[in-house]
Amino acid sequence: MGADLWIISIAIFCLGALMGALNFITTTLDMRAKGMTLMRMPLTCWAWFVTAILGLLAFGVLLSAGILLLMDRNLGTSFFVPLGTVNGVLTGHKGGSPLLWQHLFWFFGHPEVYIAILPAMGLCSQLLSVFSRKPIFGYKAMVYAILAIGFLGFMVWGHHMFMSGMSPYSAFAFSIMTMGIGVPSAIKTFNWLGTLWRGKIRFSSPMLFAIGFVSLFVVGGISGPFLAQPVLDIYLHETYFVIAHFHLIMGVASIFGIFAATYYWFPKMFGRMMNEPLAKTHFWLTFIGAYAIFMPMHYYGMAGGLRRYSQGTEVGWINQLWPIQRFISIAAFVTIAAQFIFVFNLFWSMKKGKKAVDNPWEATTLEWTTATPPPHDNFGGLTPVVYNGPYEYSVPGAPRDYVMQTDAPVTARH
């Protein structure tokens, strides 16, 4: 019976993979028929595409680990339980390894970091081009960097486990791979700066949050190589340094991507503009607040401040660090309060915001070629034909400083 279940499971998996591959091929062929080749896709779509692949591969591992854990607790198996006690009762299990759970969890857990941040990376790449009125710097390099980040994200899970007693040789390999994933991230960062360089920058609220994302991504990412070194991680592990690094680059940076997307696509969704003075107030309070919260955490962690402790009053030297904790707490309350500005602006603008034109940002991608708000089927029954790339700005000889993807090819920049 068990063998039959395995055969059925493998058959279902193969059938699903085949259907997914056929759907991808047919969709790609249909896109090509309408002129939308892969290298004409906006970076936002590339990021979502890679994120979807990561989700399919990573969440399956977590599901399997969860099923094994459920079986250990209820069916008497021993995938993660060694010979020992469970709730004070001696078990007869043999051969289980708690570290196997940690490996399976972090094999999901590290790609999950990129599942959270890749969409923001793609979106902010788009916004930097739109509001700088320049083509994205190194479009193909940005695409390959997204693909490389997605691939390498599955190779570095062990850097979460340097304290687990793993072999120093394994730790060295994971350290090297972790340093390697910084290369495509650095490529994207330099290309973002190249896009901004000498651009005709429009500091609208989506652009502010996109620039804020780049700032937080860089600052949060710089602390990553420190934690990638086993010698340093042994000291910094389980300290506030880890919290500061993780939340800056994965938490706050991703949230800035969400805010940027909301301010950018709100006119298309609701046909009204959000209030810019309120949006910029929200940005500055949130941007400054994020740094006020998490930058002191680096120093608190380097001083030995431990995470996951309900209180530190029993340890004398930690008491000397309370002023830092107090400052972090005040900054957190102020930053949280600033989010009510966004909530008010969001719902107020739905009813009272200024009426939006079809393309208020003068962007080039397909969603801005349709009505605002769009019809039920997005394009009013007419599938657009794509002639140009997604970032045709400041085109010589064009009647305006941008060329829509659906504009006639005679105005395209080659």
C-alpha cells in the first residue's frame, strides 16, 4: 500500500509538472505572437516569475517537513525524534535527527527571504526608471541577476546553522556561497545607481519609497557578510545584530516596496490620486523611524544584547544598555503611529482624491495603456500588441520623452 501511494504521488507530481510546463510554453508562444518576448517584460514581471518558481520549490519542502513532524507526533515515526523522552516519557525511537528538521526548515526559510523581497526589487527597479525618465541601466544584467539570486537562494541555507555543530568544511562552503549571492545583489544596486545618475528625477511618493527601498536594502545587506562568516556569527548569533540585519533588508525594505506599489498603482486601481503631502509625510516619518529603530540594534547586538529574552534585569551589564532599548522603543511607537497617516490617506483618497488620468506617471508599460480604472477584462477586449521594450524613456526624435510599449515601432529606440 505504501509503495502504491508513493507511485500515485510521483505520478500526480509529474502530471502537475507537465501541465505547468505546457502552460508556460503556450503562454510564452502567445506572448511572442503579440510581440511580448521575455526580454520585453518589465522587471516587475521577471521578479514575480522567479518568485513564483521559488514558492513552488520552497513551500513543497516545508510541507513535507510539516507532514514528517506530524507523523512523528501522532504515528510513532522517528524522522526528527532520537532515542530520548517526549513530555517526560521515554521513547523507543531510534535514528531520528532534530537537525534534519532544521535543514528542511531553512532550505525553505532562506528562499522565503527572496520570495518576500524579489517582488519589491523588481517593482523598485521599474519605478527608478519611470521617475528618472531614463531606461533602466543594464536591463539584461538585471534579469540575469534576478535569476541568479533565485538560484543561489537555495544554496545558502546552512549559514543559519553555524551554531549547530556542522563540519567546518560545510560551514566554509555555505560561507562562500553566501558571499557569492552578494554579487548579483551588488549588480542590481550599481544598476539602480546607474539608472538614477543624471536622470530627470521626479520625487513623487512612489519614487521616494523606491529610493528608500534601495537605501534600506544596501544598509541592511552590508551587515550580511559579517553574519556569513562562521567566526563572527558564533559571537553575533542570537543577538540583536541579527534582528537588525534581517528586519532592515527583508522586513522594512519589503514593506517600502509595498508602499511604493500602493502609491504607484493606486490611480490605476481606483481612478484617483493619493494625497502627495500626506504621502511624503508618511515616507519621511517611516524612513527616519526605520533607521532609528534598527541602526541602534546593531550596536546593541555587538555589545552582547541577546534576543528572545523576556527581560535582562538579572544581568548587570545588560542594564547599562537600557538607554538604547528605550530609544528603540520610542522610535518604534512613533513609526507605528506614522502608519495611520497612510491608512487615512488610502481610504480618504478612494472617495475624495483628485481624479486621475489614464497615465498620470507617464509610464510605458501595458497597464497604463488602458482606461483608469481598467475594465473588467483589463484591456476592453483588445489584446495589446507590443512593439517596444518596457523602459523607452528620453528617446531621441520621439514626440514626447517616453514611448509606450504599444506605440508604433518607428519611434522605438534601437
